Amino acid sequence: MKIRNYTPSDYKQLKVLYLDGSFYGGQFDEARDSEARLAKVGLESILVAEDSGVILGTVSLVDDGRVAWLFRFAVKDNNLDVARALKEKAVEILKSRGHTQILVYSPVNNEQLDKRYHELGFNKGGDYTAYWLEV
């Protein structure tokens, strides 16, 4: 398995991971997850775990210089080894950009993802509700 930057040819496999919210607790959203939108965020902001041409997981790095988030941290079959490899590469990149803390969202009461993030060394914060506005 290797961790590398996303390429547009990965999109079909990536979309399958995004459509299965059980792999990361989120939901596919065309406004954020379309092929064109992913190309706009910069290919170096999206990492994939790939083995023999099969995408096993992905994570997007959201970094505005002030805060760093892991977004769409989707791992096929919630494989902890794949999640760990993606996390380690993301941490390496974000530390090199000066970050000392990295955040990740997880749905409330999702025991599977609570376990994943705990095993990856994340500290659990408070439960919050996200709000959004269509513009």
C-alpha cells in the first residue's frame, strides 16, 4: 500500500468511498464532492491510500494557516491500518506547515468512528451541531 496525492483518475473510486457514509460518518454532497470541486481544492490537499490500483481510503487536508482539519477521512471497511497510514502522512504534511493540532469531525455516538479516532490517538472534544447556509 502507498499513500499518495489524489489524481483525477481516482475520482470514480473516491466517490464510492464518499457515498458510503459508514466509512467516515459523512455524506456525499455534490456541492463539495464533485469531480470539478475536488480539482479546484488542489490535488495535494487530498491523499489516497492505494494498493494495486485500488483506492482503500482517502483524507482531505483543510488548512487555512490558522486551523487544520481532516475532512472526508473515508477508509474502506474502516481498516485501521489504512486509517493509520493516512493519518500519519496527513500529520507529517500539516506539521511541516506549522500546525500543532489537527481536528476531525465525527458523528455523535458513532462507536465505530469513536474507536477509530481513539486508536489513532485523537482526543475527544465536545459534541456540536454543524449549521450550513446554501448560497
